Amino acid sequence: MGSLRAELWALPLVLVNVALLGQDTAVLFGSKMLLCLFQALHQLYYDPNIENKNLAQKWLMQAQVSPQAWHFSWLLLNMDKVPEIQYFGASALHIKISRYWNDIPADQYESLKSQLFTQITRFASGSKIVLTRLCVALASLALSMMPEAWPCAVADMVRMFQAEDSNVDGRARCLALLELLTVLPEEFQTSRLPQYRKGQVRSVLAQECGSVFPLLEQLLQQQGSPGFIKQKVLKCFSSWVQLEIPLMDCENLIQAAFTSLQDPELFDTAVEAVVNAISQPDAQRYVNTLLKLIPPVLGLQEQLRQAVQSGDMETSHGICRIAVALGENHSRALLDQVEHWQSFLALVNMIMFCTGIPGHYPVNETTSSLTLTFWYTLQDDILSFEPDKQAVYQQVYRPVYFQLVDVLLHKAQFPSDEEYGFWSSDEKEQFRIYRVDISDTLMYVYEMLGAELLSSLYDKLGRLLTNTEQPSTWQHTEALLYGFQSIAETIDVNYSDVVPGLIGLIPRISISNVQLADTVMFTIGALSEWLADHPVMINNVLPLVLQALGNPELSISSVSTLKKICRECKYDLPPYAANIVAVSQEVLMKQIHKTSQCMWLMQALGFLLSALQVEEILKNLHSLITPYIQQLEKLADETPNPSNKLAIIHILGLLSNLFTTLDISHHDDDHESTEVKKLPVQQGPNPVVVVLQQVFQLIQKVLSKWLNDAQVVESVCAIFEKSVKTLLDDFAPMVPQLCEMLGQMYSTIPQASAIDLTRQLVHIFAHEPAHFPPIKALFLLVTSVTLTLFQQGPRDHPDIVDSFMQLLAQALKRKPDLFLCSNLDVKAVFQCGVLSLKFPEAPTVKASCGFFTELLPRCGEVAPVAQVVHENGKVLLQAVLEGIGGQASRSLMDHFAEILFALNKHCFSYLSIWIKEAMQQDGFPSARVSPEQKETFSQQILSRERVNKRRVKEMVKEFTLLCRGLHGTEYTADY
């Protein structure tokens, strides 16, 4: 880099400065252009000012795509220039060829090809990075010219570089050719060729391998061929096989790559080549070749064992990759060869060795994780055979899968406490993820082994816990339990005859370790549905869970397990309720758990209390929440500050989560099996409502102090929102006073959470005649206040606008009569919606589109709506077209299309006039679309296809691309 600095500083810099770089590259020619290039490169590499660097980079990118690039690129490649300058010249050539091919006249193809060959020959002994870039440029040229303009491109390249040239060393020419042949397939993979051309060129390249592979074989096999040449050959082969070359054409090179695995210098490159060759999707068609590959793979077993014994993780990893590539990609094809079942079984056993490779992942080994997907694939393929054949393979492979379970559980074991203490947090996290992968594999293996797998695990665990002569380590016990938990979490074990025994064994486990205790908890949680069907066993495990609640290290596992038990077994828990509440209350008061676990615990108690008699619920609620109410009363009297704000939000969160699951009407019960256990529906007010009414004034007092704080307001609203969602109609007694409080809140300081709660009330109660008056009054008040906010300028409140639009849509959906109210300014609401469509925030625009798609269908039934739409619909259309024209994110186009569809359906005669008038404006909705394109779009929107919503969305997407100048570009590929 020092030479570049010297060369650039030698320039007359007084002539070339930052201001010069601001000039358009199109107006710069000759030496002035070169001076600018040198100065820009100097700034890019050496200027400490980041703005100057960015300016230089931007200008250099413009220079590379400018017409002048064809001229200066060759000048920059002069041998008296430093590599960084030469590299820029070579890159500019590649960009011009790959992106602007159509600018090159056909009569200049040969000249360009000849110049590139000359430059590559010159750089064969020069800078490696420049040589590679020139090879990429020639590769791009070849891909654009073949097959018509350059039918034998690859053969010509080989012939050209094999020709004697006294000026260039033979070894350098060989390396240059190999570099060119290596980058050619890589450039094809990333090229921007149209799809039809891509298939055509791929086919030509696959045929051209006949010119490449013999050369590669010769270079690999000839005596005295240096290691770096062989490495380059293997990389080249690896690049070519990804073009889906028939596997049988690769046989000799694959065998040569296997031989190269014995050379430590070539090992990594040889592994990559073999794996790429084996893994190509088309390879399974060549079964005979695949069968020929099994012996050399099995022949690597001794090298694998030696690598494992010596701790050579790189070698064991590479060999494992090869074995897995063959087994995973082609298990079905190889299983089909019944007469070769023994050789495939030997390959499976080799992969089993890799799965069970000694050491703890990821500290002592990183190989075993590579094999897990293979076991999925093999099992899927076995189970996909017809019954007779499947039975044969089950007989062969069931023992293998039982062995696999033992291996996986051994690999899942924690290291000794001492060793684990030295692991980094990253290693512990990787091990946790690895265990999750093992868990998923075990769950999958259950499909093949069934109930026998659970019996096997239970027998082992039983022997382990009852063997007094040979005490086991906690790691062994934990791993077996982990296996049980993995299966029970996702598989229905309700009919398993070993679960009762397991529940009986759990209390016998001597828990002296956090990891073991965690797994015990999670296992109990996984069996909660089984406990619901066998309530007599609850007392076996519940004391363990309650005891664990007091241990902060078991916070997540104990609380989540209690929550599962309270949810699944709530009708069988009344005898234990007092104890559960007392223990929970104690740990909550001691603040043992983090906030999220406290919230889970409250949800658990909500489930638990739901199954009690009303008197019991009220009694428990009183003891449970009285301390918090007292604390809240104290906090409400204090001057607001950050610490008491957190305490208030915490208490309000606890109440919210309790009321989320406390449901005596059993709205959340969807299991027919629980019908027999359900208690009779209680008469009288709902306990939650009773409590809310008791604390209502206190909540209002808190609000009066904290009305300016969005988080506190949100927490207050959450209590009522979650209660409304859970209680539904049972919440009715609270509707009038809640509506009044919300109105006062929103009138004082408008906040989005208040609108969201209003929307919830509209959704549940607006259609009820008895509740319509307070709902209507609240709706009108919120609308009036929000309209005032719009007059003052709503840009600072996108969240309020978003929530308001959702409220309007909900009102139209549930109770359109709200728009008949004489004191509702429908026109102002409509105009707010149009304004909201122009917001930069995508969620707000989406909500506004939702409002209009609900509003427009009401034209026929709500007169004020019809009048406003007919008088102002053109303004709406204008806003929609502006969004489509480029003002809105492309992700919103489907939502704008929904509005157009609704306008078409409900206001067609108006739309046909409005769209014609709108499209007559010059440059609208985009200066990039011609009058003809606008006319085509208008006709499409008004055509018979307007009744097809999917088609309207396609029209809008196509038109927005035209408006943005993106139609037909690479940016539309996934659109």
C-alpha cells in the first residue's frame, strides 16, 4: 500500500481536489479523468475524513459505469501502475461487460476478447488480485457470447494457454488458466443472465467439461506436480461440479480427490471437492457411481479413527462431512439397492461413529452436530417405502436407532461441574442449542421406535435410580430424563404405560444440581396433560415444583411448569389451591423471580383460581392482591419519580396477568373432556369485576398523577383490555364507568393505548343495546379529540393515528350505526383518513387502508358515508395513486389495491370519471410513466377484471414498478 501512497502523492494535487470529484464523469476526458481517478483512489485509501472517503467511493462507482470506463480501464492496467490502481481498472472492465453488455457492438467482441487474453497473459506472473479480476471479466464475456458468438469458449481458453509462449513461464500460464477455469462457473452462478439464457449456457458449459476434466486429471496425476497446482486443480473441479455435471463424468476426478485426502496440504480442498461432487442434486440418478463411492468413503475410517485419537478435529470434521454428504443426499437411492444393503449399513455405522465422536460439543469436538439431519433423512426414507420393504428395513435399522438414542443421550450429558465451570458463556449457549437439536432428533426417532423407546428409557432410569451398589452421576440421570422430556413435550404420551412409573421415580431423584433440577421441572411440565387425566398422581410431583419455586436459579423451569399444571389440571387442584397460593405469594413478596417470571406466576394463579367457588376465589384474591393494593395506595400518594414508576408498572402488570387467565365462565376451555369437570356457572358478579370495582378509584388516582406517562397509561389500559378479552360479556357491569374514565383520560392527554381499549369495547359491546349509549359517547369523544389533534398537526403522533384508524375500521365492522350520529363529522373523519394515507410510517398507512376498505362498502347503507365518499372520493383516489406512484413503500401496494377494488365495487361510475381526471395531470402519479402507460392502467382498473381482487393487486404492483423506474430490473425478482 505504501507504493500506492507514494505514486499518488507524486501527482500535482493542486490541480485535483475534492471539488473536482463533484464533477460528472461524463464531462471528464483524458488526463483530467485519470487525475481524478488517482485522487479519488488516494482519498478512498488514505483520507482520514470519512465524508471525503464516501464522496470518493461514490464518484469511483460512477466512473466505473461511465462510458469513459472503456478507455481508462486499459490505461490503468499499465504495468507501471501499482496493483490497487490496476485492480480498479480490471473491476471497471468486469462491470462494463457484465452489466452493460448490450452497449458493446458485435463487431468489437473479438477485439475485446483478444485484449483480455493479452492482459491475462501479462498478469499471469503479476498481481494475483488483478489476475483474478481480469479472469472474471473474461469469464463474463464468455458467458455473454456463448454459444452463438463463441461456441467453443472453454476449449479455446485451454488451447490458448497451453500454446507455447516464450515470454511467460509455463507454470504461471498453467495457474492463470486454472484461475480462469475456476472463476468461470462461479461467474455463471452469480451472473444476471435471463432465465432462458441461463439454462442454455449451463447446458453448453456442462458439455465443455470434456475440455476441462482431462486437463485437471492430468495435472493431479502427473509426477512432480507441485502442491499449489494440485490445490488449484481441486478448487477448479469443485467449482465445475456445481454446474450439475453428470456424476459419472466426475468419477476419475473424485477418485483423485479421495487420494488427495492423504496429503495434509490438500485435505481441506479435497474435502470441499468431494462434498460438492456428491451433493449435487442430480447425482442420485447415477446409482452405479454412488455405489462405487461407498468403498473409498469407508476406506477413510482408519484415518478418521487416528484423527479422533490424536484430537485432530479438522480431519475428523472433513471426513465426517464426506460420509454425511453421501448418506444424507442419497439414502433413498442407496436403500433401493437391496443387494448392497450391507455396504450401506457400513456407511450408516460410520456416520454413527461420527455422531458419537468422543468429547463434549462444542469444546472438544464440533463434528457430531453435522450428522443429526442424516438421521431424519434416513428415517423418512425408510418409512416412505411400501409396507413389505419397510418391514425389512425396520428389522435392520431399529437396532441402529436404539443405538442412536444411547449415543445421543450420551452426547447430551453435561460435563463435570468443574469442567463446565471453565466454559465460556458462548460455549454454554452453543451446547444448549446442540441439546435442543438432539431433543428434536429424539422426538423424531419416536416415530420409528414408538412406545418401545419410552420403555427402554424408563427401564434404564429405573435401574439407575434403584442401583445402590453402583451410584450413578447426576449427568447420566439428567440425560435420560431429558430424553423423556424431549418426547413428552411433543408426542401424546397419555396412553403410555411407563409414565405412571416415571412419575413414581421422579421423587426418588436426588437433586443436587441446577441442571438436573431444571430437567426434572421441565419433564413434569411436559407431563402436565397426562397428570390432568391421572389426577391421583399430582401429589407425587407438585411438592417438588412448589419447593423449586423458592430457588431463583430454577426460576424459568419451576414457574413455567407450575403454569402448565395450573392450566391443564385446574379442576383437580382445589385441594392444593391454598398451598399453591401461599407458596406463590411468599416467593412474590420475597421478589425471588424476575419480572417476566412474576407475570407467568400470576397467570398460573389465574388458571388455578378459575376452578374454585366464587367465595374461595374472592378470599384468595383478597389475600393475594391486598399487599399490592396497599403498596399501590402508598405509591399513588408519592411524587412521581423513576423508581416508583417501575413499581407501579410492575404491580399493574401483575394484576393484568392475573386477570388474563382468571375466567370462571371457562371461555378458554375447548376440550370436550373437561366438560364433565366444569363447575356450574356461578351466579352474581364475576370476581374480577368485583376486584376491579374495588380498586377502580385507586387506579384513577394513580392515573391522575401519571397521565403524562405513556407507559403507566398503557399499563392501566392493559388491565382492563386483558380483563375484557377474558371476561367478554361478564365485564358488562364495568362498561359505563370504564367508558367515562377513558373519556376523561383521552380528553386530557390523548394516548394510543386508550384508543386501543376503546376499540376493544366497541368490538365486544357496541352491538348490545344496553351498552350502546356509553360506547357511543366514548367513540364520539375520542373521535372529536382526535380530529382536534389532526387540526393541530398529527405528524408527531403516528401511533395515535394508527390506533384511531383501527378504531374507525372496527366501528364500521361492528356497529356502522355509529356513523349515523348527527354530531359525528364524517367528512372530517374521511379527510383524516386521506391524510393518514400519506404518513411515512407503514403501519399507519396500512391501518388507514383498512379504514377505507371498511368504509367504502357502507356507501349503500349509511347515507352520511355515501355522501362524503361521492363528494370527496376523488381526493381519496388521488392519495391512493400518489402512494402507488412512489410515495409509499412497495410493501403497501396490496393494501392500496384493496381500496381501488372497493372503489370499483361500490363507486364504479364515479371512479371512471375520477381516474380519468387524475391521470390527465402532467407528471402524476410519477414523471416516469407515459400518458399511454397511464391510460393502459386506467383501462385495466376499469375493465372486467376489476372484480378479481388478485388481478387488481397484480395491476397495481406492475404499475408501481413503472412509476418507480424499476420495471424489468433485478429489484423486481422477488416482488
